[in-house]
Amino acid sequence: MEPTMVPIRAPELDVPYSFCSQPRSLLSRPKYREQSKAAETEKGPRRYGNIMIDPRVVRGNALSLRLLPESTQPSTPEVKKQRKAQKKLQSRKVTQEQIRPGTPEPVEGREHVHVQTELYLEEISDRIIEVDGECQTDEFLDRPPTPLFIPAKTGKDVATQIEEGELFDFDIEVKPILEVLIGKTVEQALLEVMEEEELAQLWSHQRAFAELRNAEFAELQRLEEQDRRIREEKERRRLEHLEKLRKQKETAEKVAARAFAQRYLADLIPSVFNNLHDRGFFYDPIERDIETEFLPWLMSEVEETLQKKVLGRMVLDSLIRMVVEKRLDEFSHPPPSDQTEAPAEEPGATDAAPQVSSEADAADQPVAEREQTDQPVAEE
């Protein structure tokens, strides 16, 4: 920065004053920023002698804290540490405010109410307590008159002997003074009497006003109490009417439900009993026992007997088939040569038939015995 231009005394020259540096005109401000940069590079940076454009100059109170812009502040490691610490502190405060738990939401059916948490509780009422107070102030005293300026005495005092009656007559000169004193005294007395009368009237008006105010206040309290009783009575009557209507409605619903139930259940019981009877819920225990116990047992016994009869018939048929096949084999072979008498064979054939019949009777006899033995069981 160039040195400031300070005028100095130059007695050796013809001009009264001169400067350390010759005055010169400022360069014209360029229109565009690029041209200004080019001018600075060509002609060099412009430097002014005015220190008020320097950002390091403190304006205003020098004792107040002034922070330099970031471009002019020194970027030392200590300053960087302070900035980081400040940023961390601010971020920590923000996170604490966000994490700090607030008042939870009220549960259903409840709501938050503001309460006093101070050390000394204050009674909150709708009506402000009124208290009458009186005070009496002293009258303003008049400022005493400014004493006359009496210059200091100069010279010597001279005494003069005046005999009685030479200058004035006391009886004559005292009359106006007495008149003034008596007049002032009487006037002051009248003023005091008038003031006492006025105070008495004010007190009487005040007492009348207080009595009227107390009467109005008592009447107001009576009307408020009457209004409160009327409201309570009205609310009670309204609740009674609502309760009466509710009971009437409930009674009507009960009567209607009873009539509907009677009309609906009139045919319900017989139909229910008929359906139950048709479905077999009502039955004769003897008949049920016969159907469930005796008949299944009887059918099983009959089936077993029939199976035995079928088995006997099958055995009988197999025996008959065996006998018939044996006889067929015997008759199918030619007779031996030693038997020449044919008539003698016929009796043998006839004898075989009774034997076969006897064998058949013997085969049928066990079956008949079985039938005889099984017949009492079936009868049982």
C-alpha cells in the first residue's frame, strides 16, 4: 500500500504546501471483469491510499468482538481444531434435542393437562378476589417564598432614640394588622369547617355506596345461586326424562320380544318334538333292545345254522357222489370168468341197493341228528 498523502510545510519553495507523492487521477473502472484483470496484469495491481477499504481495519467500537471473514482468518491448526470442536458441539446438541424423549401420547379416554410445577403453587380461580383499601396522603405544602436578597452591611451602625408616640400610634396602626390576622384566622376556620362537612358528606356517600354495592353483590350472589339451582334442576329433570324414555323403550322392546317369542315358540315345541320323534330320539326301550340286541343275535344264529345245514348237504352230496362213482366203477368192469350164474348176480345187485340205501341212510342220519340237535338252539 502506498504511503498516505500528508501535507508538509515547505518553506524553501514558493508554494505554501506540498505532498510526499504527487497527486494523480484514479484509473477509470472497466466495464467488464475480464478487462479489469487484463488491466491489472498489464499495468499492475491498483493500490489506493485510503485505509478504509482495508478489511482489517475495525470500524465502530474497538472493544466489540469482530470476526474476520474466512478468507482473512488465519488457517492455523488451532483454529481448525476450534472449528471442528464447535461443529461437533452443535451437532451433539441437535442430536440430543432430537433424541430427548418427549411427553408420551395420552391413552384412550384421557388427555394431557397443564399443571403447575413451581415451588410455590398459585391458586387459580375464575373470580378475582377484590379487597378494598384506603390511604390518606398529606397535603402538599406550599413552597416557602424565596427570601429577599439583602446585601451585606457596610459601614457603622447608628442608633437613634425615638420616644413613645413620635413615629406612630400603636392603637391606630395595630387595627389593620389585627383585622388581617382575625380575617385570616376566621377564613381558615371556615375553610376547615367546610372541609370537615365535605369529608362527612363524602364518608356518608361512601357508606351509602358501600351498602348499595354490598346489597347488589348479595343480590348477584343470590341470582347466581338461583341460576345454578335452576340449571341443576333442569339437568336433573332432563336426565330423569332420558332415563324414563330409556326404560319405556326397554320395556317396549321386552314386551315386543316376549310377544314375538311366544308367537314364534307356539308351533316350535310340537314341531321339535315331532322332528325328534321322527329322527328316533324318543323310542321304546324294549323295542330298541329287541332291535339292537335280540334281532342281530337271532340273525347270527340263524345264519350259523343255515351254514351248518349247507355244510351237511355238501358232505352228503359228496358221499353220494363217491358211492355212485364207486358203484359205477364196479358195474362198468366185466364180471370174472368163474361166475357163470347170472341169476345169482341179480340178488347181489338187489342186495347192493339196500346196502347203498343203508349207507345213504347212515350218511343222512348224522345230518338228521345234527338238525335235531340244532333245532332247539334255533327255537331258543
